[in-house]
Amino acid sequence: MPNDPLNAFVPYGRTEVAGAADGPLAGLRFAVKDLFHIAGLPTGAGNPDWLRTQEVPRETAPAVQRLLDAGARVAGKTLTDELAWSLAGENAHYGTPENPKAPGRIPGGSSSGSAAAVAGGAVDFAIGTDTGGSVRLPASYCGLYGIRPTHGAVPLDGSVPLAPSFDTVGWFAWEAALLRRVGAVLLPPAPNLTVRRLLVAEDAFAVAGEAVRSALAPPLERLRERFGSADGVTLAPEGLDQWRPVFQTLQAAEAWAAHGAWITATKPTFGPGVRDRFAAAATLDPALARAAAQTREGIRRRMDDLLGPDGLIVLPSAPGIAPLRGSSGAAVDAERGRALAILCPAGLAGLPQVSIPAARLQGCPLGLSLIGPRGSDSALLAIAEDLFA
């Protein structure tokens, strides 16, 4: 579309929506992932058949409305992977948004357009969704600050779901102070939480490998200095590769519950990857989902016990830098699996996680993440601003 060299915005119209005349975000422009409804504008969810078969919304999603009421202006709706079920950002129908911070590499999905719009300077901040890592991973790949809040902290009404027990509203910004300003508008009043203990997720660093550990060593040392010490911990005693399928099974069951009837009736055209995942979800044994739900409860207790009321887990945001565009399907799937192993703990436990653009590797951005106790979102944003601004 015209004036969109980033290919960040939806191709069926870039419409601006004015916010309030004043407010804490007055003068700022933001982009909206095309899963959120805006009154009078279509919601395409990254798929032409969805766009064709859904009514134009009459109401604006509460999260978007809060930002408008705070004075920010919508600059347009951004591309997403189909129904948000991918981590690559390569849409078979609409193309791949540019990654301005790592040219020739993917931006990460499914909030790819939102990340590209911020990284390329088209907007001040952008909202997306994070189910399995779709804010945290693009934030790492594109050199941005990004947050997945505590599950349920920000309302998801008026948006297209993927897996409701994991779905969250997330947002990107180019600086930590702005990420925090947006949080002050979207998040509920913060409880009086103070994090005091730094916990280094050794198994997550092991998944990422030595090159990532070395690149993140300087910012990790800054955290150690801030907290006085750090304890190494293992998030998953049974292995993060055992937690990942728990997430994938539950996500698949919920995705089919959300969209199976529409897929069966409409027979939409999906791109590779998304098509395969929905096909597998259609035949998932419900007994597997029930068993995964029980396992998830144990994972939730494990993460809560590790954190307690004042712990802070530090881990890589991604297993590496953004992969090259056009990589083989096998390579994309392998990287997706490694990424999910690192990303799934916060999702399974419903915990907040902030990704910080803390390092570079091979000339590309690399994020460091902080996971805090339930409801510590504001405390995480404050740490990000104080230490990494």
C-alpha cells in the first residue's frame, strides 16, 4: 500500500482514528494488530477468507479505546500471521513485514506488523497479542521493548482469539519509558510488589546456547549488580522440551474450539504451517488435552514457588537472532520449537514477561527477558526503565 515501505499495515486500508484531545498519551501515534476490532473498520486476522466472512465491527476493543481515551491516535491496523498462529511473521497472503533492525531477516510473528511499524519509526508504539510469544519474540528480533502482561490483566474483549487461556494483549515501544507509560494506561492499579531475588534460568540459557549466553552476559551482570547476587535455577526439572508440548497441546485444543466450526464451514485457504497446525488440531485426542491441563497446573505451581512474592527470573527472550527470510520449512519449524521451549514457561503459568533489547549478536538485536510474580507487571516495567533505558 502507499506510504508503507515496511509492509507493516494491512493492505485493505490504512485508516487513522483520532484520540482524545489530551491525556497521558496525547500526541503519540500507535498501530493496532489486525486482531483487534475498531468500530467501522474490518478485522482481517491475517486471512482473506476471515476478512470476507466477518461483519465489520460496530464497537472498538476496550484496550484500543483506553489508548484513544488517553490521547493517542491510531495510525492504522497492522499485519498479523493468520489467526495469530505462528511465530515467524511470514504471511502467505500479504507478505512479510520488513525487519528494519535486521534487514533480510524475519520480524517474528504473529504481531509482525506491529513490531515492524515501531522498529521502522512509523509509530511511537503498537499493540499486539502474545499467546506463545508473539510480542516477546518480535521484540527480540526487532530490537524493541515488549511486554506480555499477567494473563487477564488487560481485557481482550473485542479481539479475535487463538487460545484464550494463553492470549494476552501485549505492546511494543522503542524506549522503556514509553513502554511503561502505555502500561500505566492499560494495566490495572499496581499492587505493592517489590522484587528482590534474581534467578537465572539456566535451562533456558542452555536451550539458547553459548553464543547467546555470551552476548547477554553484560546486561546480566548489570542485573546482578542491581540485586547484589543471583541464583541459578532450573525452571523445568523434567526439561523445557517436556513443557513445550504441554503448551502446544493446549493451544491446539483451544484454537480448534475457537475456530473449528468456522474452518469446517468456510474451508479457508491457509498458508503452510498454519494449515498444518489447524489440521492437526482437528484430530487432537481430547484425553491428551485433559492430561496437558493437569500437567499445566503443576507447572504453574512450580513457577509460582520459584518466584515467591519477590523473585525475578532472567532468561533469553529468544534462542537466537531473527532467522533469514525465506528459510526452509524445516528450519523454521526447528527454530520455532527452540523458541517455544524458552517462551512457554510464562504462558503456561500466566505470568508477566518483559523483553529488553539488551544486546546484539552478528549485528542483529537480541533480547533479555524478565519474568516476575503474577501482578508484578508495573515492577518489571520500572526495572526495565531504570536499568536499561
